[in-house]
Amino acid sequence: MTTTRKAGLGLVVYVIGTLAGFLGVAAPGGDYQPDAVAGYISSGHFWPAFGFGYLGVLSALGLLAFGHAARTLWPRAGDVVWPLMIAATATSVVGGFVITGVVVSFAEGGAPVSAGVPHPVVYVFGEVGNLLALCGPAFFVGVAALVLARAAGLPTWLRIWAVPAGLCGILLPFYFTIPVYMLWVLALGTWLAARKEQDAAAVGLGQLQESLV
């Protein structure tokens, strides 16, 4: 039960923290909008961006908790999921520091930096940070979802949903795929975190089946 709940809570923390951090930082991305860039690097946005950026970075550590627990929950699939979660966490952390690093640079550099760096350059760094912090981990988690689609011990609805959710994670740079991907990760995390004793026994049976295959 401890392992199962750790895996589930790790995913829940990742989803909630990542979305809150991404929306709170408000790094420019998508269509270029001068007003969005100006608000992103404004002095009044420094502390919110810093705080939400760190929230996103810390929440990515939930993927490590999930990946570590996956090795116990799904012996064969977990051996693939674990390195994928390490890669997902690393890209998310790097992206989070890129996003907050832009704001910190403007805050520390003051007027000389604000006057010397064109807004399109700020946009480029913001978009790169978005891709690393949000889309990078989604790629690796998406691959993990496709692996778990064949894992024993998961309910049929989660295994079926894992296929489109995994593809949506891989294709997350298109952004419209975010809801399907994030909802599946949240559903898997909630299902794992809320397991009862009889359900934990079913997961244990899945582990035994995987080890015998």
C-alpha cells in the first residue's frame, strides 16, 4: 500500500504542480504577443514568476517517486518506466529554471538589460522553457503510458485510455492534446493513491503475472 500510494501521490503532485506553475509563470508562448512578453518581464511579475517556477520544478520530483515505485508495482514495465521518469524530471527541472532564469535576469540586470534585450528574444527563451518544462516530460511520460498500456494489474479502462493519452503526451507541443494527457496521468495517480486492500492484492497479482511472463 505504501508503494502504491507513493506512486499515485507522485503523479497527482506532478499534474497539479506543473499546471499551476505553468499557468502562474505565464511565460510567453504560442502566438507572439508583445503585451504578454512585457508583462512576463515586468518588475511586478518577478516574485510570482519565481514562486510558480519553483513550484513547477519541485512538482516534477513527483515523477521520480512514481518511477521508483513503478519498479515494484510492475517488475518488467517498471524497469522501462524508471529511466523515463528520470529523463522527464530532468527536462522539467531544466525548463523551469530556463523560464525563471529569464525573469531573474531582468530583475537583476535592471534597466540596461530591459533596454538591450528585444522582446522577440525574450519570447524565444520563454517558449524554449515552456517546451522543456511541459512538453519535455510529457514526451517521456507519454512513452511510459504506452508501456503501461500492456502492464498487468491496471483496470481495463486505464489501459485502453493509456494509448491515446500516451500519444497526446508525445504530441504535447501542439498543446491541444494537454487535457487528454493530463487527465489520464491524474486518473492513474488518483487510482493508485486510493487503492484499498483488495485492490492492492490485485496489483500484487499483476506483479506476479508480469514476473512469470
